[in-house]
Amino acid sequence: MIHTDVLIIGSGVAALQLAKKLSYDSNVIVLTKSYVRQGNSNLAQGGIAAALADEDHPTNHYKDTIEAGRFTNNHELVKEMTNDAPDLIRELLREGCNLDRNDNGELFLGLEGAHSHHRIVHGGGDATGQKVMDFLVEKTKHIQIIEHMTVIDLLISDDKCIGVKAKNTEGEVKSFFANHIVLATGGLGGLYSFTSNENTVTGDGIALAYRAGAEVCDMEFIQFHPTLLFVNGQCKGLVSEAVRGAGASLVIRDGTRIMKGIHPMEDLAPRHIVSQTIYDHLQTGKQVYLDIRRIVEFQKKFPTITAMCHENHIDISHGMIPVVPGCHFLMGGVKTDHFGRTSINGLYAIGEVAYTGMHGANRLASNSLLEGLFFGKRLAEYIHSKKEEGVRIQGFPLPMARNSTNERLILPDIEMVQRKMMNDAGIVRNGRQLKRHLAWLESFRIQKLLTCSLDDKTEQEIQVIFMLITAWLVTQSALLREESRGGHYRADFPYEEESWLTKKVILKQQSTQGEYYEQIKAAYAT
Ligand SMILES: Cc1cc2nc3c(=O)[nH]c(=O)nc-3n(C[C@H](O)[C@H](O)[C@H](O)COP(=O)(O)OP(=O)(O)OC[C@H]3O[C@@H](n4cnc5c(N)ncnc54)[C@H](O)[C@@H]3O)c2cc1C
């Protein structure tokens, strides 16, 4: 049995920022499913948003964030984050993070969709995530980071989270106990067959939290990135929004620009509008391309995208990159307050796994690395303040036991879940499809999956169980929200409804104890 002050699950930007900030005076252990860098943070291309230009101001960044979020954001939090953003960037630079500058030593500030000003700080051209991760991995190398350790359950005692169970690659189950347990497991792109996400990112943290009885919020708000490289029927990676920021436009084969007349910002319109427009063309059998012919020195500006195209035999000298929209970012997640505390004592969530209200119904581009940096720092300050107050677990309480079952579970394969999510709970949804999909998910006995012990299940079974639970939460939430807003588009309720502006879809198990459980399905007014 291992005991530490703070246990962090996941090793992306949110996790490592927190670990870096705490490591000076706390014992921290990081558990991560695969290699330390194998998450979405390492893949981030475009950059980090911060109002650093003379002609810009955090208020503009705040307004753009709220507009993209369709006004459902937590306004106070957005104000705080956009105000702190310039300082977070200055701190990265001061501590040695390598971000791109011009010959005068000034930061390059790029432009991305739905930003009113040039404010995207980047590193290595389009390798920002890699640069930030290089920096954070270096700064946390004195911390115990245990790779290939998949967390399979949260340990709850007297309504407090006291630790986790995790499995290594040999299938051994280990218990870890801590005063503070932090979920930083990222989003859920792996639930969909078309996604920009790393394959370790499959909604585990949300399933873990929900099984433990935590509240999850607004799981229907999922951003589908408009432009994933599409080759031979498969997504091969992300073609950043910065490419459109630099002058590329979306066209069909005959060169017609598809965003003309759709939105005043045309190719730089908010992502859900661009994704839906591309999707509509695909539905009529038309392939959509990014026309990059107007971008001078494309290869120099976008080396990662150039390499990805070469690897996939797309000749960019023709100036046309075939693209499709795919699952990119989860705005909903485990509900937290403005420190990162969940509804379960001792359990926190930061980064993409968390619903903080920062992004509202849709995330503004380049605000998520920023959110990870912001909440990593903020939660560190909170945990630090608790340490000063001297809060500690007394002894080792006994965690709640799970029902072990010898029954063989009948589960679908991963690809089947992904395909069905893409078709039935994807970019365009409708009530009939969602109900049918919910029934399909429930045929795998979600109730049982929520309460059973996972100790004796294989890695693959655990993966599918987590995916089914998270898919169920997305589908249920999408069915409950009878309007279209941001990343949630219902063909049967195609408009924003005033009455939904102040509501959230919060799902929670009423009881995780004993033989029974009950779902609360509710849309609470805020
Ligand atoms: C291709 C791409 C490009 C992007 N570009 C940008 C950009 O330019 N700017 C921007 O702001 N955002 C961008 N984003 C979004 C941004 O990268 C992510 O939102 C952010 O990095 C999430 O960070 P995180 O720390 O929450 O999680 P992640 O970096 O996703 O890390 C999650 C970690 O949790 C681990 N994990 C998961 N489940 C378990 C488990 N059961 N047990 C143990 N460990 C587990 C994973 O292995 C991983 O280490 C991009 C995303 C993608 C996919």
C-alpha cells in the first residue's frame, strides 16, 4: 500500500503543471496509463491564447471566449483566466519554456478562428504542445511518475475519496492512498471513430468519477474539429485552425468556397459552424479540402502538418488537403468549483476531464492548454493552503467494497462503440437516433457496469466498460438538452432556446452503495 500527499491521475499539461507547483513542499505521485507524453497535450499544435499584444486586452479575450461558449460560460472564471493568461505565458518564458519569437525577440502572436485579435502564442511553429510538455517533463523529473499504470477505480470511504486502484501491464492491482486525489485524465475523443485525440484519451476519468458518485455536467457539449486530415477513409491527425488563420480556405473539388455566405467570419467562423458546414457537404457525397495555395512558406510555418501530409502521401504542392470533422474536445466533464474540487470530498478534476464552466457550450481555440496551466496553478495554491491548515487523513479508513461478479459480461468491441457514437451521437444528433443509441448502450447493462468490481477484468474489458459509461453519459445528456447550442446540435431542435441558457445537464448516481442505484437525470437551473 502506498500513501502520498497528492495523487495525480494522468500526465498532460494540467497534471504536470500541478505537479510542478506542488513538488516543492508536497509528496506527489503521478500515475499514467501509457508513456508520460502519450496524451493530447503533446499533440497540441496551434498554441496558447493570451492577450499580450499592445492593441489587445484580456477583456477582448474574455468576450471572444464567452461568445464562442454561447454565453453559458462561468463569466467570473473566464474573467480570471483571461486576466491571468499573460502572466502564465510570462512565467513559462521566465522558467525557460521555448516559445516562438521574431528576430527582435518579440513573441509571435498568431490568429485563430473566433479570436478578434492576434493572441496565439506558439512553440516550434505548430508543435506548441510538444514544447510545453518538454518544459514540464523537465521541470517534474524529480517527481515519481509511474507509467503504464491505469487507474481502474476510485476508493471512497464515508463519502470521501481516499485513493485509487490501478492496474499495471502485468494485470496486478495496486492501491494508492492520498490526502488529495486529482483526475487529470483528459477528454473522450477515443469514443469516436473520427478523432484528433491520442488513443489513451477515452473518457476514463469521467467514468471513474461517475462510478464513484460524482456529478458530471453538460456532457453533450463536444467540439468536433472541422479539419482532420482524411486519407483512405481514416483520420490521420489534426490540421490546425492556424492554417485557416494564415489564409487557407475550405473548398469543394471545383474550388467553390463553402464558408462564403454562411457566417461573417467565413473560414474563421466558430468551430461548430464550420464543422456542420463540412458535414453537410460530406452528407451529399462531396469531399472538402483545405486550399492552402495562398499561404506563403507553408512548409516552414507548419512543419508538423507538412510532415503528417508527407507520411500519408498527400502532395501539398497541389495546395489541397482533404479534411473531415472529428471529435476534438469535451467542454463538459466532471463538475468542479473554481478551485477544481468535485462534488466528492478529496477528489479534484483539472484539465479537459473537468467541467469548470470555462468553455461554456464551445471552447475558443487555444484556450485549453491555458485552462490546464491556469487550473494546475490554482489547485496547487488551494492544496497548499490546506496543507498549511494541517488537514490530513486520520489512519487508513476502509474503502467501500464493489460487488464482484463471476458473471461473464457481454461487451461490444471498441470499434463498434466508436462507430455508433460517430453515427448516433456525433456532429448532428436527433432525439430518435439518440433514444435508439441509448437503448443499445443500456443493453450492455450499464447499471451493472457502474457498480461491479473491475479487479478481475482484462485491460480491454475495462476500456470498453469506461467507454460505454461515458458514451451513455454523452447520449443521455444530448437527449435531455432539447436545443442546439455550441458543440451540441440537435436537428430536431435546431435553435438556441432562451430557456436553456441558464440550465445545465447534471448527472449523478444517487447511491453507489449496496445492491441498488438510481439515476438522477435533471436539468437544474443555475
Ligand atoms: C491534435 C490536437 C491539437 C490540439 N491543439 C491545441 C492547441 O493548439 N491549443 C490548445 O489550447 N489546445 C489544443 N488541443 C487541446 C488540448 O491539447 C487538450 O485539451 C489538453 O492538452 C488536455 O490536457 P489534459 O492535461 O487535460 O489531458 P491530456 O494531455 O489529454 O492527458 C491525459 C492523460 O491522462 C492519462 N490517462 C487517461 N486515462 C487514464 C487512466 N485511467 N489512468 C491513468 N492515466 C490515464 C493519459 O494517458 C494522459 O496522460 C489540441 C488537442 C488535440 C488532440
